[in-house]
Amino acid sequence: MFKHWKRDIQAVLDRDPAARTPLEVVLCYPSFRAVRRHRRAHWLWTHDMKLLARLVSQRTRRLTGIEIHPGATIGEGLFIDHGTGVVIGETVELGDNVTLYQGVTLGGTGKDVGKRHPTLGNNVVVGSGAKVLGPFKVGDHSKIGAGAIVLKEVPPHCTVVGNPGRVVRMNDERVDIDLDQVNLPDPVKERIMALSARLDELERCVNCERRTQDAACSERAERIRILKEELENEDL
Ligand SMILES: CC(C)(COP(=O)(O)OP(=O)(O)OC[C@H]1O[C@@H](n2cnc3c(N)ncnc32)[C@H](O)[C@@H]1OP(=O)(O)O)[C@@H](O)C(=O)NCCC(=O)NCCS
């Protein structure tokens, strides 16, 4: 137990410049309290005392503003900065040294059954207000920007920002993608433009054909007129 405590306190001291002493962490940090209480709730959950486990987890929510389902599996060194509004779903799996800020949801989309919540690798950071929804993996050392909504797998060593979440950095290299979410392409308009261009082309072909036919007709008419004149002259 004390080994866990030491690791939890160190996680806060390492990652929050505002934390000054271990005593301050023990007395003032909701993350420390929530993680400790979650271990208790998780033990009850896995030893078939599910209702008791839920009661412990709900009381933790009231005390800290952090709701961790007792079924969630969390690694060592989890740090939840500020805490309020954090929700961690039943089938979430967290690696070691994960950092979550306030308002983070690790939840489901409502479409999956069984494993329906995300798995976060080691050293993942999830910014304030970010939502990670669905049963996919966020790779080791990846960062989810504040306010991002992530619905797809994130490879390791990536930074994801925006809604929907997009990878903007991979292995410390900038990924050049179009982040313009206002001027989005309109596929219906593009199709209509392509059809209109084809129609113009067809009209040009038809007009050309008609002109050729007109020219042939007038040539034939001219020949007939000449023949008529020749016949009239012969009669004379
Ligand atoms: C994403 C984050 C972790 C930075 O990761 P990083 O790998 O260092 O990424 P960068 O700072 O190089 O940013 C990469 C790009 O994403 C953009 N970006 C960064 N964070 C963003 C966010 N939250 N939303 C939208 N875009 C963001 C940057 O402007 C940059 O764009 P550019 O390349 O066009 O200039 C950080 O911005 C963040 O959101 N941290 C969360 C912190 C938090 O929640 N604090 C709460 C304290 S109470």
C-alpha cells in the first residue's frame, strides 16, 4: 500500500509545478484521494461485491468530482489535475503515468457493447475537456489536446487536436493536414459541376455534327439545282 502511495505522490510532484510537498499532495489533491479510493472500489468489484464497489465509487465522485467506474483498470502513476468533471468508464484501461486534466471523459459512443471504452497507453496526456469515446487504443506517449473529441485509434507518439480529433504531430514532426473546418468540400456540388461540364461537351459535339450535316445537305441541293438547269438546257 505504501509503495502505491509513494508512487501516487511522486506522480503529482513530478507533473504539477504547483505541488510543493508530499503532505500537500496527500491533503489537498483530489487525484490522490480518487486514485486511492478507486483501488479499494476495484478490489471490491473484482471480488464480486459490485454494489459495494459502486457505492465507494459514487462517494468518491461526491468527494472529488472524479467518477471512476470500479471496473476500470488503471496503471501506476495516474495523475488527474484539478479533477472536477472527469469520467472514466467501466471498460477503460489506463497504462502507467497517464495524466488527465479536468473535464476529461473516457467513455463510450453508446453503440458498442462489451469493451466500449478506450485503452490509453503509457505516458498519455489528455487535455482539459477532451472526450475520448469508443473501444480503441491511444498509443504510448500520445497527447490529446484540450477540447479534442477523439473517435478513432491514435498511434503512439502523436498529438491529436480538434473536433473531430486529427493527428497534427507524429514523432515530433508536424503533420501537414488541412485544418480548415469552415470551407469544407461539397461533393454534391462537385458532381453537378462535372455533369454540367460533360453536358457542355456533348452539346458542342451535337452542334458540330449538325453543322456538318447542314453543309452536306446544301452541297447536295446545289448539285440537284445544277442538274436541273442542265436538263432544262438540254430540252431547249
Ligand atoms: C496538445 C498539447 C498537449 C500540445 O502538444 P504538442 O505536441 O506540444 O503540440 P503543439 O503545441 O506543437 O501544437 C501542434 C499544433 O496543434 C495546435 N494545438 C495545440 N493544442 C491545441 C488544442 N487544444 N486545440 C486545437 N489546436 C491545438 C497548435 O496551435 C499547433 O498548431 P500549428 O502547428 O498550426 O501551430 C497542448 O496544446 C494541450 O492542449 N495541452 C492540454 C493542457 C491542458 O488541458 N491544460 C489544462 C490546465 S488546467
